[in-house]
Amino acid sequence: MKLLLLLFSGLKFGKILTTSGSMLVSIFAYSLIFGWRYALGFVLLIFFHEMGHYLAAKKLGLNVGAPTFIPFVGAWIALKELPLKAEDEAYIGIAGPFIGTIAAFACYLWALNSGSNLFLAISYAGFFINLFNLIPLPPFDGGRITAAISRKMWFVGAPILVGVFLWRPSPILILMIILAAPHIWNSLRGKRDMNEKYYDVPFAKRVEYGLLYFGLLAYLSVMSSKVYDMLSYM
């Protein structure tokens, strides 16, 4: 509860109404399929993820909109002014999966202590969503993080995204492929998305974000697999 109050404290009243209203619509939509308890937990995990981005952007002094939810699509924050360098974009990008992973791990601990299959299922959703968002390709969070490491990693993300689509076809994945295409095309042409200095990140920062990215990627991969196996045996 204290964490929720802390996260909401960064939002103005109007933004709270926008966020809470769209959250309620999403909870209602998901509850029609999964039940309201799972829907509530699922949407809250997405909220924690998005608030990670929001608070990181606010810390950098950027003008940012409150999280907005759309059922079966997800949620996002609107950056009303763009970061000035790839390093800042990576900072905002990794904050979402980092906070989202903490929230998923809290659900996992609660499941272990209480024996709740519901919380275990919610934790799996949290781990998997944050792992999925680490695909190293814009507009995923992983693409924003790896932009500060090396944009060559985007060429790894492209076949991963296509592979996920072939495995589980989805209209959302088609949208992601369309949004990612210009970034890949510009990289193939050696064209900068912004000015020449945008991607000039100090070597020490590249190493730092590399360690954070691959560490989080490894942890989420292990936890997603572990919790999936636990659910399979129930």
C-alpha cells in the first residue's frame, strides 16, 4: 500500500483520474475472461511497470503523461518531450522492467508463503511481460536500453520478434513489427535517428547498461521458466 501511495504521489489529480479510469476499464475487460482477481493483479503489475518509466522520466525533468491503459494492448506513458541522449532513454527504458520485476517477485513471494496459485499465476504474467519487453528492438523497452549499448543488437531483436509472431500470431505483434521496421531500416542504412551525438554514450555507461540489461534478462528468463514449471505441475 505504501508503494502504491508513493507511485501515485507523482501524479496530479487529473492524471490520476485518467490512469485509474483506464485501469478500471482494463480490469473489467480482462475479468470477463480471467476473473476479476487475476485481472486486478495483472493490471496492477502493468501499472507498476509503467510507473517505473514515469518516475524515471520525471527524475530526468521530462514532461511526461500519466500511464494510459487499453485492454488487450497494454499501457504506455506519453513522453511530451524526448530524451536528449540515448543514455537517458535507456534509463527510462530499464526502469519499467526493473520496477515491474520487483512487483512480480513480490507476488511470487506471497504465493510461496500463502500457497496461492492465483498469486503464482500473476507473478508468472509479471515475469513474462517484463521479459517480453526486453526484446532488443524499438519500440520495446529492450530496444531503448540497447540503444545505449549498441544498436547492432537490434538485428538480434528483429528475428526474435518475427519468431514470436510465428509461434503465437497476434495483431499486436504485427503492429510492433510495423513500428520496428523504420528503426531497422535506418540502422541498415547507417542513418542516425536523431543528431550525431545522440548515441554517443561513454564506454563505462555502455558497460553499466549492458550488465543491467543482461542481468535482468537472465533473471526474468529463469523466473519465467521456473514459475511456468511450478504452474504446470499444479
